[in-house]
Amino acid sequence: MSNKEKFTPLSYSSLKAFAKSPKEFLAYKERTLESTVAMRMGSLIHLLILEPHMFPKKYAIFKGARRAGKEWTDFIEKYGDKREIIKTSEFEEANRVAEAVRQHPTSQLLIKSCNHFEKLVEDKIEGIPIRGFVDAYSKTHIIDIKTCQDASPRSFEKSAYNFHYNLQAAIYMEALKKKVNKNVDYFIIAVEKKSPYHVSVMKATDDFITSGRFHLRRLINEFKEWDGSSIGFEWREQSEVFDLDVPYWAKDYEKAF
């Protein structure tokens, strides 16, 4: 393990990369972390949903026409090293998303019954350190906020599968197992980033959690077996050449004609 200790603790994002290939994992770990507009907007939305009282302490809104001149210089001098500076339009866009969640009665009930918000949680699985930032939790339930294009349950179910949200749920539940009830519920609050800002509250089923835990254990075991080299898809499939076939659903379609 010594040659891989520099890659731990593992997180949802790093394990999701490892699930694709060790090569993807190494690229993720060696990347230069740069804050993007999407990342900044996501952080702002989460704060406005979960801890709106913290907004004045972490952000400052610049209302000037352009980021230049004396007005901008004075603003930077006052807030530059104390707050993250955003534009009025950025705040208004994020607040519309947050307001949709605040107006949703079930999501508000769940959030208000939590007593921990945006917390770093850590644990070990088979000696491998893992960590994650949980949006909100109490003794009885864990909440993950997801912004998305389509919050309809059927569409979001596909996104949850594609993005391995069951893996993320398993990591959070594992890291929180000493702080929450044994039969804790796991909720995802999905909210659309654009009008009309639909909101869906979804409770993870036993199958969802079980599949996530299986996925997590499998990836942890694969990580322990990995020799640290940069290998692509062939590592998991153990094949140099892959079959390119007609998708199963297309075969069924063709049989009908």
C-alpha cells in the first residue's frame, strides 16, 4: 500500500474516476484544481439552501457596472480577501434555484430537521481512508442536494445510475455509521437549474443502498490490488480487443420486423 498512500484518502469523485480506469483515477489525482463557474454556482446554491445565514459572511455582491475603476478598487480593498465576490445576476440565479427548494414543503421539513450541514466526514474501509462532504444529516436521515437539468423521478433515476450516486450514498453512510441510527434514511433532493425549477425529493431504496455498498467494496478491493500503474479500460476487462456489438435493445427492436 505504501506506493499508493499518496492517493488516499479516497472520495466519491476519485472512486468514480477509478471505476472508469486507473488511468482516469491518476488523471483526476494529478489534475490542477481550478474553480469553474459551475463549481462556484453549485457552492453558492448549496449555501443558500442549507445555510443562508452564512451568506453575508462568505460572499459579497458587487453591484457595479464593470469590474474596473475606483468603485471596483474600493470594493476589492474592502472585501477582496474576506469574501468571495459575485455579481448580482449570479446571486439572483442561484437564489431562484434555492428558493424552489425552500418552497418545497417536504424538502424544507427534511432540511430543518437536520443539525449538521456541509460537514467533512472520514472513516476507513479495510484500512483504506475515505472522506466526503455531506450536505446535511441528523440521526435519522442524510440529505444530498443535486442540481440537474431534469428533476423528474424517472429521468433522475437514470442520472443517479450514470453518475454512481449509489456509490456516493454508500460512502456517506459508511463514514457516518457511528453518528447516525442504524436504519438511517438517505434522501436526494433534486432541483432543476433552470425555470421552472422543479424539485423532487427521492428516498433511496434498500436496493439502491445495497448496490452502492457492493460497488464501494468492489472498488476498494480493486484499489488494494492495483499496482499503481496507468492502465486503461483493459485493466478491468482483461482484454486487449473488445467486441463491438449491436446494443441489446436494438436487437429486440430488429426482431420485431
